[in-house]
Amino acid sequence: MTKAASYACFTDNVHPTDNNVLLSTGHPMSQAPLLADAQHSQERLLVIYTGGTIGMQHHVNGLAPAGDFAPRLARALHQLPVRLQQALPAYDLISYAPLIDSSAATPLTWQQLAADIAERFANYRGFVVIHGTDTLSWTAASLAYQLQGLDRPVVLTGAMAPLEASDSDALENLYGALRFAANSELQEVAIYFAGRLLRGTRAIKQHSEAVEAFSSPSYPLLGERVGDDFILYPSRGLAYQQRGAPRFELLDYQPLANGEVVRITLWPGIAPWQLASWLSHSDVKGALLQLWGAGNLPDNPALLAVIAKASGEGKLIAAISQCPQGSVHMGAYAAGHGLADAGVLSGDDMTPEAAYTKLVHLIAQPISLEDQRRRFLTALVGER
């Protein structure tokens, strides 16, 4: 039996401060026998552990976030068959403090993750972000806009059960994320979950309990696990569509971290005053409307007037369908006539996550409203 190489893994505890400056304190851990050897960090991956179910452990009051993830991950990976261990890349791991449940993530969380990756970008061949599943696809979409032009992988993953739980999906997801993050042909933000690699701006969480929790309703898989192999489909990737050096857009999301961009899903009987209570608020800078079908609105001119007024005030307003598959075609039906004239931008077949995080990203930029509107209608990272 071939003996796997070992190296010392170190971990940083990353603490966000009030002004979003990240403080790191690195302490070498005891020798951790991992599964590949790399003399230089450029040959390694960086794993960023933010929290979520995957790292939780049982406490008196139930499951709660738990630390010491580096040795726990190393122990779990050593449970794999040797042939799989030998295929693993070397990695370093940093852990956020405090750890968060992903339901508590905000635009500032997305900003911090992008800053952490950008700061260390030149030192690693790829990145794995371990994240809670509830908002994992939102974080993936935001990272894609902030880290445009990637020339290496950023792979997000999580689990539906804790790492140490019996029959957990955590080890398989972590192993697959590490394998794909070491593939230099993958040059974008992606999600690995349940044997499938999904584009970050095309993924949604579709199930609250099933192991196959994520899907990509409007775009094919970027890759998948087939037996012991991790197959990438390069022709579907951004590497074939983008050229040049990374053009990161690391913006200040602080002015948009308190609900300044709203998401409104229509319901039968929605009244103009209800829509106006969101759109007319002075703090609101943008809105994502989820319309019916191909882009339909109730036959009520007062609703359209509310939208037109908000758009005329310089608020960036876009629309997608409530249906998980298919595009909006505003004006295809009489019920959607007038939306474009009211200043509503079509989100085509974008996911709610991709459309919303794109609005946040564009509104954060010091560019004109016309440029924001133009860029929303332009595919930036394969989101439409």
C-alpha cells in the first residue's frame, strides 16, 4: 500500500471588524497527515470555513456551530479509501470567527469573502468556500460578480448533515469540491453538491431536506462525479468566453447592507399601496420583482404607476418570473404590457439569486443609472 504524504496544515482565525478590515492570526497546528505534498502555496488550495450545518456538532440545546474544523476535516478525509486520498490536492484552511449560520449572511458577508479570496489570490491555485446551504447560492452569485475574469476555480460547498453525522453527505461534498478546485480548466465560481458541479450564477437551492438540494434549472452542469473521476465539461465554462487578467470589482456593499435593495414576489390581490410601501421608501435604491409566468402583472394601472414612479426616481428595477424555469418576455401578454415603458429591466431566465446580487453589485458602483441598466442587461459572468 502506498503511503500518503503528509504536511503541516495551518489555520487562521479571521475576524471581521466594524470597519470590515480583516485581522488574521496564524498559528501552526500540530502535524496533520494530509494527502498531498506541496512545497509552495501556489500549488495548494485555500479552504475558507464560514460555518453552516456541515461543521455543526451536537450540544445541550441541539446542533450548533463548532470550530476546530481543520483537524476534523483531516480526520474525515483519512476515512476515504487510499486511492481517493492520493488524488487529493494539498490545502491550507482558514476559519471565520465567529462562525455563522448562512441565514445570517448579508451583502457584507459576500464582500468579506471576496476580499479574503482577492487578498490571497496569487498564492493559491484554487479556493473552496465551506458555507451553509440556505444562502450558499446567493453567496456564489455575488462572488461571481465581484471576482470577474477568474483564471482559477472558486468552489462553494456545504452539506445537509454535519460532518460527523452518520450517513452525512458532507465528506463526499468536501472531497468533490477539493478535486474540482484543483482543476485549472475550471475558471469561475461554481457550486459542488451531491456529485454535480453547477455554475454559481445559475444555481438555486430547490429542496430543504434532500441530499440533492441544488439544481441549475436553466444551464447544464459544468461537471459531475462519475465513479472515482471528476469530469469537467470545459465547453460549458466561462474559460472559453472570457479573456485577459482577472478584473475584480471589490466594492463597498455597506450602503446596501440594510435592505436598500428589495425583492418583491407578487401574489393574487396585491394592492398598489402594498407595492408602494416598498418602492416609494426613501431608503430603497433598487428592486427585484418576481412576476407571474412570462412577466405578467395584474390589470391595474395604479400598480404600473407605482413602478414607473420608482423607476423615474432613479431606482434600478428588474423583473424575473416566479417560475423556476423559463424566461420573462415582458409584453408577450397584455398583462405585461407597459412594464418596459415603466423602466423595468428584463432578467430573462436569471435565478433570483443571480438577479438580486447583480442589482446589489451594480448599485454599489459609482456609475450612472444608464450604465447600471446597460450592465444589468449584459451577461457579465454567464448569469443570463
